[in-house]
Amino acid sequence: MSASSATNRGASSPRRDHHMPGLPTAVRRWRPGFLTSSRRVTLRRLLRPAPLGLLLRRGPVSRSWGFDRGLPIDRYFIERFLGLRSADIAGRVLEVKDDGYTRRFGGDAVTSAEVLDIDAGNPAATVIADLTDAPQIADDSYDCVLLTQVLHLVYDMPSAVRECHRILKPGATLLVTMPALSRCSGELQHSDFWRITPAGARRLYGDVFGAENVEVLAYGNAVLGAAFLMGVASQEVGARLLRQHDPLFPILVTIRATKAR
């Protein structure tokens, strides 16, 4: 539906609220006259109190994203995304820092697993390069580039995305995960620059790969977001909550971008 048709449709019928879909606006907005604004706020707090255990804490239950308690919540969604896109992880694959996810999700389909790092001291690195400018990597080199929780640490993200596009073969795929919500890195706090929204991801990658070649998904909800910031592990929140996703409260944004043939 076009924007104009959506506008016209909205003008011809009473607006609906997604919390009370059956009530017209006038009824939904009615408030008892005897309740002042401050009393309504107080009543809302009484009817929907904040979790006491959370407010009594002086800090998170884990300062390592929950790794010391199990699998962090964001890692649960990262691995779910890679599992769903494992068919893309094949041929000559480039990953950053190490090749753990390449080997785990690509398996025998991977013919060459290469590791990029700007740090020459990384013994796992096979390519020493800056992701924003890597002239030592030839055009059209890789069948898949895998970037999990990397690009928020790169100040010049657009240049990094353009460089990934350049080094991919035509028809090849870039798989990316980026935080929408996360604590800051202690080790890399001076280069922990960005968080991204689904809209931001669509624009960032669509400008380079073409909007029709980019798929963006968001994972998470408000409760999971609070739990993740507190360092609660995925095993502690339950499978049902992990299946509930609220587009207004994403924790993780995933991107699948394909280079046009």
C-alpha cells in the first residue's frame, strides 16, 4: 500500500490503538475527571509496579554479558541467525578475529576460512588489514564475509560496508550482527562507538548493496533487554520469552546483504 493510500484510508475511518483495537480514539482517551495527571501516574505505578528485585540491586549480576552464567542473550540470537543462514557460509569465507563461527556453521561447505584483524599480534589472523580500507584484498575475493558484533567498533561504518561489498564476489553474501542495545565494552570502551536500529541498518546497507538485496531482522523485547543489561544468561529467561520480539525494543539487529551479480 502506498503512503498516500494509507493516509486516505486513515482519514476515512477512526484511528485505532494497537492496545485497544476495538475502541475509537475518543473512548480510548477518556480519563476520569477526578484523577489529576500526577494521581494517574501514581495509580499506574501502583497497578504496574517496577520489579523490586531489580531496583534493589546495586549493579548487574554479571559484568561479562552473562558469559559466566551461560550463553549471553545476544549470543543466543546471533547463533540463531547464523544457523538460519548457514547455507550462505560456504566457499571462501572471511571472518574477523577468529574463524569460530565460520567452522561451526559452515562446516565442510567452507573451502577456505580466512581471518581478518587490524592487530598483527593476533596469531589467528591470516589477513592484516583495516576493514575500512584494505587495498591488499583483491576485488571479488570472497563467497561470504561474516561480521558478528564488529561494525559498532568501527567509527567509519559506511566505509567498512563499502569495502565489504568490494571484496565480495558477485552473488556473494555479507552476514552481519550489530547491537541495538548493549552495555559498553570494558576492554574496547574507547572504540565502542555505535548502536544501530533496524531502520538505520536498512539505510546503511541499502545505500551500498541496494535495498532489494538487503534483509534486516531485529530480535528482542523490553524484558530481555533489561535482563541482558543486567548480565542474565539466555538459559535463565526461558524459551518462551526468547521467542517474543517487540520491534520497539530490539537487542540485536541482523543483516543479510547480497552483492548483485
